Amino acid sequence: MDLQDLIVSDRDLMGGEPCFRGTRVPVATLFDNLADGVSLDQILAEWPSLNRADVVAVLALAGQYVRRAAA
């Protein structure tokens, strides 16, 4: 899966902040909430426009990018 299939950055949407495609939910919000100890189930309940598969895929892609940056 490609990051562009999951995340969009459009200046007219949330000022260009990367968001989950088809939503107004910034990707940074996901990471901020996880860092604050909010569970994935709580996040999905708070933002019903997100789905578990897309959130898990974004987390997996983030892990891949971190590994590449460390190499």
C-alpha cells in the first residue's frame, strides 16, 4: 500500500496538514492521541470517519519510514 492511497495534503483542506484521505482528520492527531495513551478503539470511536485498516496501515507505513531514515 502506498502512503498516497491513505494520506492527502491539500492546501484547501486543513491548511495543507496531511489528513487521512476522505476525512478532515490530521494524521498528526492520530500520533498525538496514541502518544497521550488514547487507545485505537477510543480514536476510532471519536473519529468514525476513520477505519481500523487505514489507521493500522498508516502506523505500519510510519514504521517503515522510520526504519529507512535510521538506515
